[in-house]
Amino acid sequence: MAKMAGEGRNLIVKAYRTVAEWSPSPLKKPIVDLQLDRMPPIARAAESIKYNVMAFEFWISPLGGLRECFRVSLSFSILLFLIWLPLTIAGAFAVGLFLQMEIIAAHIFRILIYALSATVISLLLYLLWQHRLEILALLGCGGKRKV
């Protein structure tokens, strides 16, 4: 486990150094392979595509700035990914805990509401029982009326 953490740290340091050091190198002008005629069709197609891509790259940026830009962008993307991944995992874990806590809190709240309502109902029944004679007298159903 410690080895993996060390490798991750080294990768981050390497990506940072790559981003910090801008050193484009000039490209060589692409040449057609002299044995292109003798190659099988699939190898010839691959070599043709390779030549066209390299010629296009040389045409756009003969000093190697485009290749260096891609290299630095890729390194920077890897660095951002290595920072983003643990934060995303921790965030997902925290959201999961929060949702579980919310569910537990909802159950506790529901239990407290039931207990509170039972207490209020019990208190009302007790008060009604204590004052039953006065209530019956007010309703005209008998009982003694206090003056």
C-alpha cells in the first residue's frame, strides 16, 4: 500500500515537472518508407496513415510546439485527474453517509412525533377524566355542577 502511495506521489511530481518545463523540440520532416511498394496492404495502409498524420503535424508546427502542447496538456490532465479522483470518492462517501444519516434522522423524528402525540393524547384523556363531571353537567347529561 505504501508503494502505491509513493508511486502516486512520484507520478504527481513528474506531471508537475512536465507542466512546469516547456521544451519543444523541432520535428524531422516525415519521409515515405522506401519499402512501401513491397509491404502487404494492411501495413501499407498503416504506413500511409502514419505518414499523413506526421506530415500534417509537421505542416502545422514544424518546431514541435503542438506536440509539446499535447504533452503538457496530457500531463496536466493526469495531474488534475489524480487530484479529482480521491475528492470524488470522498464526496460520494460523504453524500452516502449524509443520506443514511438523513434516513436515520427521519426515523427518529417519526418516533419522537409518535411519542409526543401519544403523550398529548394521554394528557387530554387524563384531563377529560378529571373533569368528567363538570363536562357532563355542561352538556346537560347529569353530574354535579360546581358553583
